[in-house]
Amino acid sequence: MTARRTVLISGAGVAGLALAHWLHRGGHAVTVVEKSGGPRDGGYPVDLRGTAVEVARRTGILPRLREAHVDLRRATFLRADGTEVASVPARAVAGGAGHLEVRRGDLTAALYAGVRDDVEFLFGDRADTLDDRAHGVDVTFRDGRRRTFDLVVGADGVHSATRGAVFGAEERFHHYLGHVFGIYTMPNTLGLSHELTMWNAPGRAAALYAAGAGDEALHAFLTFHRSTPPGAPPHREALAAVFADAGWEVPRMLDALRDADDLFVDTAGQIRMPRWSRGRVALVGDAAHAPSFLTGQGTGLALAGAYMLARALVTHTDHTAAFYVYEQGTRPYVTANQALAGGGGTTLFPSTAEALERRDTRLRSLTALPPPPAHPAYSALTLPD
Ligand SMILES: Cc1cc2nc3c(=O)[nH]c(=O)nc-3n(C[C@H](O)[C@H](O)[C@H](O)COP(=O)(O)OP(=O)(O)OC[C@H]3O[C@@H](n4cnc5c(N)ncnc54)[C@H](O)[C@@H]3O)c2cc1C
């Protein structure tokens, strides 16, 4: 390559920051535009397994992530009346040996720290229009400024505006998986420490996750089954209404829901696209292939996909060839991990009383079984050097 390629990345989440790291390292001039005013922290703890852990190692953040590892010790499952079904060691339900679980904000902070001085960040901004021309992509930012980049990558999450602008409406690619969920933090008045407690009724689940000791806020999680997608984006009132009559700690969770300023609410769904690039624009992470929280692999796929895209761009001067190599190399891994959502979460969050009883029987047997091996999908990608 003669001149340094200029790349605009839309979104400073896990995929965007990891891509910025690897493109900068490969000699590209990188600009990241992020609609939030700064790096976004918060969010439920996220999982890294198999290939994704290897990407973290190569990125140089593994020691920091190991320190930030959420040392979950127990998972306890409750019936609708609050009585216990089973309490199992965390390793019985985690992701096998080498599994890392970190607060989402700890991961993005580690990635951001590695690139903040080398990469141009435009916070509180967004690309409003993208005009893909022979010489590059002409981009108009929100304030009307115009710049031209050799390439643009959409790393702007499951509801990607880049995807919408270049590939078409979200409905064409979004596959609803039958659940609505909300995640937020609340005071840890129960003094829970390094443990998950999940309440279930048919078609409904409420969980409290203590990622740290008893003085750290709890992650509250509510999800309910709905066979058809809600017509409008889900919101807190819809969540509250579904759980209005629930027992256990749910009334306190609903009080906290009302005041939560960090609520993340969405439907469970997957993005499935026939192609992840068009012209000079490509997609990475959830924007290209969100697998849904039901797989626990969204963050891992984002990290690995960013590595694969950067690797292809650094080793190919022709971006069309690079996008082809990125997609060919990454798609089987993505497909294998999207398949982990199986019947749309019916195993973990059963929607009928009979299915819930079957799940509970399985959970009770876990205490007597050795921890399950890591699923082969987690390592279904061998990274190029
Ligand atoms: C604040 C937050 C909390 C989250 N919490 C959870 C959680 O609790 N559980 C869970 O399963 N998943 C959560 N996620 C999603 C999870 O992080 C991703 O599924 C996964 O890490 C893949 O990351 P990604 O980088 O592809 O997408 P994301 O993590 O969604 O990152 C996308 C980034 O793009 C930015 N962005 C969006 N639109 C634009 C735009 N038009 N212009 C510029 N920037 C834009 C967003 O602000 C965000 O920083 C959360 C995401 C965010 C942003």
C-alpha cells in the first residue's frame, strides 16, 4: 500500500474499538465516530470464550481482563413462589475452561485505553450520510462537516444506522427470537456477592446478578416470552406490566426499574445478512451478525470479527478482496455461534409449565455432574497470524 488507508469506524463499542486497535497497528489512519459523549460503560457482564480469549491475548488486554474477571461462584434458581429449585456451582453453567466474564465497561475501557492516543475519536457525533464514490466514501457528519475516507465500517450495534443506510431496512435482516428483555442496575440491598439468582415462571424470568461483593450494585435482568415481535421498540412500562403480579424480589426490581437511568431494553434477535460489505462499506460485530444474548457470544463474535476484518485489510491492498477474505474466514464461526440460540431460548427461559419443569429437572441433576465441556462453536475459528 502506498498511502495510508483512511478508515472511518462508526461506533466505539467492543467491535469498533477492537477494529481501531488492529487497523492502527496495521498502519491505517483511523477515525472513530461515536454518538455518545464518551466511551460507554455499563451493561451486564459479558462472556469471552475460545477464539475471543485468544483475540484478547493478542490485543494485549488479557492480563487486565483476568484481573477484572467476575468471579461468579453460585447460580441459584427459584420457582414462581420464590422457593429454591437448585443452587449450582457457577462452573456447572459457565462456558468451560478458559472462560472469562467481565463487566462490559471493563472490556471497553481496556480497549479504549489501548487506542485513545493513536486514533482520532469524534464523540457525540455521527455520520449522517454516506456517499460511496469511486475515490472514497464522502461522509457528512451531524453538524454538516464533510470528509472523505477510503473505507467506512459500521460497528454501530444491532440497530446499525450504517447497515440501514447502505443495505436497507432492519426488518430485512433482523430475526426476532421470541423474547423481550431489560437490564439495569439497582442497589444491592440483599447483600448478594458473586452470585446469580434467577426467578422463573412460565414465559418469564427475573434475575439478580451480583458481579462483585455485597457493596456493589446488582445487575437486574427481566425477560419475557412474546411469540410475535412487539410493533414498537420495547420500553420500561411494557416490562413493568408483564411482571406486575410476580413474587420474590420482583416488586423491588420494578421499583428500581422505574428510576433506572441505565436501562438497556431490547428484543432478543439475530442479524443475518447474505453479505457484510458493499462497495467501500463493511459491517462488523452486532451490526453484521448479532447472535442475541441467548447465545452469550455477541461480544466474542464482535472481538473476533474485528480482528478478522483488520487482518484482511492489513494484508490486502484491494479492499474488495479484503472484505471477501474477512467474510469467508469469519462466517462459519458466526453461523455456528448463532445456532447456539437453538429454539430461541426455550431451554433457558421455557414458556410453558411443562418445559419449565423439564428444565428444572435438568438443573437439579447439574449438582451431581462434572462441568460441561466448552462448546466447539466457541473455538470454531482459527485466527490467522
Ligand atoms: C451501553 C450498552 C450496554 C449494553 N449492555 C448489554 C447487556 O447488558 N447485555 C447484552 O447482551 N448486550 C449488551 N450490549 C450489547 C453488547 O455490548 C454487544 O452485543 C456486543 O458487545 C457486540 O458489540 P458491538 O460493538 O458490535 O455493538 P455495541 O456494543 O452495541 O456497540 C455499538 C456502539 O455504536 C454506538 N452507536 C450506535 N449507533 C451509532 C451511530 N449512528 N453513530 C455512532 N455511534 C453509534 C453505540 O453507542 C455503541 O457504543 C450493550 C451495548 C451497549 C452500547
